[in-house]
Amino acid sequence: MNKISAIFSAFDPQLNILSSERLHSGLSNDNFLVRTDRSAYLLKCYRDHWPQVGLDAQARFAALQICPAPIWADKANRLAIFEYIEGDIAQGSYTAKLINKLVCLHQHTVSTELMDIKYELDYYRNSVLYQGYQQTVEASLEYIYSQPRDNGFCHNDLVKENIITNSSGMYLIDFEYAKSNDVYFDLAALVVSFELNLQQKMALLNTYQRCLAKGQSFNFSIEKLKHYQVVFLVLCICWYHERGVNEKVEILDKQLEYLLK
């Protein structure tokens, strides 16, 4: 509590902290919900990289009601304070309004390096777990690289835990991995997170296409979506396994097994 008080004194010494609570949903960072006499805030303590690209994107898209706004940052100590959006982790299914927000995000005109999916997967290539999936992954990557790209500015971690829902709609949070990528990576993440069947996948692609500006190109492909599901699932399985979250590994492994039937 003393450390949080010191951080908030640097942010705004006029604030009176009423309560603070550690949130256990995030595995990459330390997150705290801090309620003050003025408002509620989310304090993020980054353990890994400083997500400047993601913070800049959130500042832009908060004005469009897509995500919470970053309010204060201390890069030297890897700390950031955000407005806190009250709500619950998304369950059930996505909404068309969420897809419209996602399209808006994807059209963000910022220049970043492209996410290299093979590079991300290669981090796990020496693990026994990954080697069991290696042939499947290589086949999916070969297919993906043979297809036209649909590049955009992507969230890249679009699991349900990063979608907050309340009476006002659905909001995206946690932009730590945001950068340019093929938009099918985000679409595959939604498919995996909401466990969509084939009919629902087709509906997702149709909704996405309808939300695009007139004349904007989009390579509609259920097969491409399937191969992005494969690489997204394997990345998630290896990520959760490395952190000992075995219940997630089992759930996602079953999804992958069903997908490959």
C-alpha cells in the first residue's frame, strides 16, 4: 500500500486513496485497481518491455470509446495509470459494435515493424511441448505465407480476458503487444476466445467485411482463418504452459485437436 501511495503521490498528490486491490487476471504484469475520492484507476507495473506503441494507440482510441485512456506514465520505473472501466470479462459472444471498433483499430495509420509469427513461435521450438505441434505449425505457416496479407494495426492479444463488457458496450484493454500484423491474427483470437463454430466464423468474417469502408480490400478466407487459428492456439498453449497455467493448456489443446480433425 505504501508503494502505491507513493506512486499516486507522484501522479496527483491531491488524490485520497480509498482502497487498492491487486487484480489477478494478468500474468505478464502486476495490475492494481485503485479507488480514490475522485475516480477509480488501473495501475499497471510492467515486468517486460515498455509498450510505447500500445500506450500511444490507447491514447488515440480512448477518445473513440474503444479502450480506457492512459493518464500518467513513468517509463523509467515501467509504471502506467489508466482510467478504470467498470465491467466484466466478456462471455457468450462478441457484438457487431466490437467488430466495428476492431476495424477502426486495424485502420490506425501508424508505422511499426510487422509482427513475425514464426519468430514468436521459434521462442518455444526447443520445448518438448512445441515439438509435438511442429509439423502442424509449419504446414499452417506455409499456407499463411502463400496468401495475400491483410495488414493492419492489431491488438495481438485479443483473448476474452482483454475484452471488458458493461451496459455501454465492449471495450479492449491491455495493448502491450499491439503492432502491425495481418488482421486475421486478431480474428483468429476472437474465434478461439469465443469458441466459434464454422457457421459463426463465416458470420464473423461477413460482419468484419461489412464494417470496412467502401472499397477497402479484404481477402475473405475461411481457410486462412483456420491456419491463423492453428498458430494462435499453439502460441497460447506454449505461453500458458511456460507459466504453469495447465487448465488453459488443456482447454486450448482440445480446441486445436478438434480444429485439426
